[in-house]
Amino acid sequence: MKKFKTYFLLLISTLVFFILSFCVSKEASFTLNIKDTYYVIPEPDFYIGSSILTFISGLIYFILDMANVKLISILSKIHIYTTLILIVALIFFNYKNNLDFKSVKFEDFMSQIDYNFYIIISLILVFSLQFFFLINIFVAQIKNLRNIAAK
């Protein structure tokens, strides 16, 4: 029996996000406010984009595992777990952001928490983690080449 690899979580979350894209309302939206500009993405498209991101990452991990490329284990785990946690955080912050806009009167608007800041930080971290993944691949390859040259 094969050992459970951490990148299987990415492939499982791909399926979960893809199924969720059919379960949410087409009128629901993922809203990002940067200064005076609003970016509005339909929630089904956000979930499909999340599933594509996790599928590509999981597929790369799978291909590297089948090719017996040894990545740095702790960096891979940091990448996988943090990516999944941040995507869930994005969903939560967007939910809270949309909930606050619907339930707050204009007078109370100034005293509420700005979840847009947390959404922006989470998005920046998700995208920077993907570069962290590429760095992990290159560092592992350089380490393997150094070990081969030392023999």
C-alpha cells in the first residue's frame, strides 16, 4: 500500500473546490476592493480558479514524485498546507466582507473591520507561495546536482 503523500491534499481539494463551484449561486461574487477599484469575480469562477491552482500544483508534485525528484520535504509541506489554509481564509474573509456590507447601516460602516485588507494580504501570500514552490524545485535540483558531482 502506498504511503499518503501531502500533495494528495491538493488533489483532494481540487475535487472539493470543483464540486463547490457548482453548489454556489451564480449571483454570488468574490469582491476585492483596492482603493477606488472593485474587482468582482463570480464565486463559481473563483472556485474553479482555486481548483485549477491546486490541480496544477498537485500534478507537478505528482510528476516530480513519479520521476523520483526529491524535494525538500519541509518546504513542500509549508507550501501545501499554507496554500490550502490561505484559500480557505480567502473564502472566509470574502464571506464576512459580503455579510458585513449587507447587514450594516451606513452610520456603522466606519466602525466595522475592513476585510478587504485581509483578502489582499491572503491573495499576495497565495501567489508568493507559488514562487516559493518553484524555488523549492530549483534548490532541490541544485542540491541533487551537487551530490552527483561530489560522487
